[in-house]
Amino acid sequence: MTQCLDKKSIAKHFSNAANNYDRHANVQKQIAELNIELLLKIAKQPAAISLDLGCGTGIHTKHIAALSNQCVAIDISHGMLKTAEKNTASSTTNADGFVRTKNNIQFCRGDADALPMLSASVDIFHSSMALQWSSSPALCLSEVSRVLAHNGTAQLAIMLDSSMHELRDAWQSIGVESRVNRFFSQTQWMDAMHSVSADNGHMRVEFEYHTQRFQEWHTGSLQMLRALKKVGAATKQVNHAIGTIKPISLSSSSATSTISRQELTQVDEQMTKQESVYPLSYDVLFLSIKRTRI
């Protein structure tokens, strides 16, 4: 299964959020920190090449760089890459006595669906909260498998479609199409795992996974939507006439291209009638991959 994505628009949203991303991405930080803990359990280090895919502002890239002689940091957003370079400019990292500095990090703009890396070139692969923007789980995992070296390992954290169900359910209750992005389900990612496992010739690709729910709390749906915008995960509006996706602006008017105050009030009423704060859930697939010869 594939989804049509406007990658230029996605990159623009994250570029716009780059300067203030770290101030608002609290859940994203928790997820990345857990993902790195899981990576350290499976990664053989020191390694030759590590990859941080969807490096964002680079606050975790230094930890990945500490595991290898050279680290490649890839992001679809030019703004995020510029911020990441600044954040790692004076960093020195240390993992189990293996010291590396900024000089071993190379920054590159790229897409998870077509990684700018040679086949079998990456020993340690890390990605947190980026691969949900892939066009296809099968294509994405095929690319991860392709670039992994013999005995290479990957640790991925991927947001699932069951995330943000509170907002989607509320909009459905008032008869309005959901204004938040849809992602792939756990079943679709599992199907992709089976597909990649069966199509790797003389190489064996092994998967281990678990899911975990994270939550943050807001005072209302408007705050939720603004919080999503601040981390680059803009809400969307589907224009069925031309089949494209447009970002929605927040307004007190009821124009077709905006979310009205009345709509937000209805959403709040549906989300909870008892609590003064509103939960927003992030369901994450933590996926470990190892590639070995048969």
C-alpha cells in the first residue's frame, strides 16, 4: 500500500518549525531517547558508518555519531539540516570510551523512500519519528534493508495510524472529515516486514518489534493543533477536486479552508465531557532490524 504525499510541503513545514522545534517536541524527545537505548543494546560498536535518518535538529545525532568512525545525518528538510549543523558544531560525544567530534558527521538532504546511500554501506541505522512520512512501508523497509551492511543493525521508531485518535474520533462524531494526517497501521508495517524478509536473496533480514503509547496533555483542541504545527506536523485539508493536500489555517471565520471556532468547540465537547485537560496519544512502533548472510 502506498500514500500520495507532498514531500515538498512536508519539508517546508519542518523547515518552518526548525528554530523552535526542540522547545515543543517533548514527546518526540522521549521517543528518540528510548529508541537510542534500544539501539545501544543491538548495535556493534565501534562501527565504520552510522546513519541518522530524519535527524531533525541534530540533538540526538551526536549520540549516533559516537558509535562510528563516520556518521551521515539525513533529513528531508533543509531548515532542519541547517539547525542540526549548528547544534553539533561544538559537540564532542562519548560512548563507551569511543570519542568522536563534529568532524565525523556529514549532513545530507534526502528522502527515506530513496536513500542517498550505497547498498550494504551502513553498519548502524537510526531513525526516530520520521518514517511515518514514507510513501510506502514496503519501499521504506526495502531501502533500510538495502543500505544495511553485513551484520548491520537498524533501530526505528515509527508513528502509527492509531496515533491522535482522540482528534480523529472527535471530528468523526461531529460529521467532519479528520483534519489530522493519516499514517500506516501496525498491520501494514508488519506486512511490509514479511515482504522484505521474503525478498532479500542471499541475505537474511530479521525483525523484532513492540509498540508503546505516549501521551501529552492539552487544554483544548486548539492548543493541540498549534502544538502539532510547532513541531512541523501540520494538520491537513483534502481538496477532493484536485486530489491534493493543503495545510489548514486556524481562524474564527467559517471559510472552507479554515477550521472555525465553532468546529473547535464541537471537537472539544466530543473529546471529553468530564476532564479539564485533553490527552493526545502517540502510538509508536519500535522496530529492530538485523541483516546477516544466509
